[in-house]
Amino acid sequence: EHLLSTCPRRIVSCVYCQKEDEYQIICGDRHYKKCTRILELCPNNGCEEKIPQHLITQHRNTCPKEVVVCQYFYVGCNKKMKRENVAQHNKDKMKDHCLHITSILFIVLILIASPFLISRIREQYNEYLI
């Protein structure tokens, strides 16, 4: 009886990773702190999923409760929202996003055209330039 149920040196398996070792090792804090298969609650507010520790990053890449920046961040939209709200945000802010993109495109076109415009002005007004 002692060897099967109460001996701290009996061999048991971790219920998460199936590693076999002595009971006192498997059920001790040291193993649970290192076991990558232990289920953890998703850290995102509102997500109730329990995920194996080693898959937390992968889950967060798709979690609907993960806070993300707007995909139009690089053209001026600074909105942060939960992933589950991205589609509605894009729908609601389509006009603003288009204005941001148009403004950036205009600036890029000016930068590209500047050398050409400067040389044309020089050609036309060369006699007036010092």
C-alpha cells in the first residue's frame, strides 16, 4: 500500500507532460514551474481559454481578446482595440483610413516629383536665377 499511494519516492507521471519521476519531484513546485504543458489561463482580459504554457504565444497571435493596433497605424490611425473589433473598426473608419492613405500618397508623389519639378523650374527661369 505504501509503495502505491503514500511513498514520496513512488514513480508517477505528470498529468500535463507525462514525464515520469518520483512523486516528490513531479508534484513539487520545481517541476510545475518548469513544466511547459501546464494549462494557463490566457492573459488577455475576457478570454477564458486555458492553454498549455508552451502555446501561449501562438494562442495570443489569434486570440480575439488580444489588443492590437489598427492595421493602418503606419499611415496615421493610432487606434488600439481587441482583435475581435478590428473588422468593425475598419468598416466604421474606412473614410478616415482612405484619407490617411491619400495624404501619404500625395506626400510620396511630391517627393518623387520634386527633382523633376526643380529641374524644370531651373530650365524655365535660368536667366532669372543667380
